[in-house]
Amino acid sequence: MTLQVRAVTLKHLPEEMTEQVERAFLIELRNVPHGDRPRIVMNCSSLRGMSSPVIHFLLCCLEEAMKRNGDVRLSAVPKTLTASLQTLGLDRLFKMFDSDLEAIKSFQRGAVPAPPLVRNAAANNAVAAENAA
């Protein structure tokens, strides 16, 4: 069995997000030469705040990647912004890593299936009651 190593694109987010910067960045992302399943790591080390334009931009990047069955991961997110991402629920959409290398390696690791979830009867009843409410 041979595993194919696919290319990962590393992009550094600018300090300030303007419409022109966003537009140019998205055009560049659309032209990433991965065709099928683009893998993009966004380095967030220069970000100073989690403003609406930055959030919109990240979601647009994720949308572009997902259109081609790809993914976007964040690296070097400043600790001050990690809490903002969690508060907004974006930590559920983006995997975050401390360094670019960790994020790149995460694309190249084989997916390990999660073990099956085993519940007892009491837990199943609690879940059913919760869903009914």
C-alpha cells in the first residue's frame, strides 16, 4: 500500500484585513494548484484582533477549500485570540496548532478512526429525554 503525500499551502495572514487584501487573498486561494482537496494552513501570528472582517475572511477561505473537499487549519494563533475563537465557536470549524510544522504534519497523518461509543441503558434514556425536550 502506497500513501500519497499531498502538498500543503502555507499562507501568512496580514496584520490588517481590508477588502482589497481579502479579495486578492481569495483569488490566490482559488488558484492554489491542488485541484482536488486543497490543504491550507493559515499562519495567524500577525493578527492583532478578531474583527468581523477577519472572521468573514477565515470563513470564506474555509468555504473555498470545502468546495473542493479540502480543509483549512490555523497555526500560531496568539493566545489572546484563541479565547475569542472559542467564544465564537470557530474552534469547532478550524483545527488550531501552535506552529506551522504541527499544522502541516496534521494533514499528512493517517486518519485514525475513533473507537465506537458505548452507552449503557441509563445513558441512552438520558439522551432520549434530552432530545425530546
